[in-house]
Amino acid sequence: MTSNKNNFGNLRERSINDLIVFAVFQIEERGEAATFERLVKECFDSFPKVFSFAKYAKWPDARKIDRPLRDLRSRGVVSGDPSTSFSLTSEGKKQAEAIVKGLRQKKLL
């Protein structure tokens, strides 16, 4: 399976929050539960430079996801918690769709 880093390189220009929203969206689109561990894997696989340890680039840094997830939850973009799983709220789905739409438009240029 091809990772998002190959298909969506311009996502690197987006905020970490946008990357996390996109990752939750991708997981949900596959019909999987967005557990914290699954989300860490999706973010790291898709954007390894953003979500890795500074000194150990081959390892995911879950701390880079934890705080932004709390922010996204407080703003009503995602719901859930690390002990179960996360999902996009209706606001989160709107944001994810806007991210995907923006990517598609950039590909046409």
C-alpha cells in the first residue's frame, strides 16, 4: 500500500492538527477504529519527518500527537480518548473534507 507521504507531499505544509485530522479521516475511511496506537502509526507512516523523534528518526514520537489531539478534542473537531478510540465530529469531517478537496485542487494545477 502506498503511503500518504508519496501521494500527498503538500500536506507537509499544513499544521500538525491538520495532519492528525487527515490521519483520523484516512483510518475511518478504511473502516478501522482510530485508536491512539493506530493513529500514531498512521501519522508516522504518512509523515515520518513530522512525527518522529528528533534524534531517532526511525521511531514515532507519540508526544507529538498527544497534545494536539487534546486541542482538537477541546475545539470539537475529534471526540474520544486514548483508552478507547477517536473519531471525527461533524466539524472534523468538514475540516477533513476541506483538506482533501484542497489536495485534489492542487493536483489539477
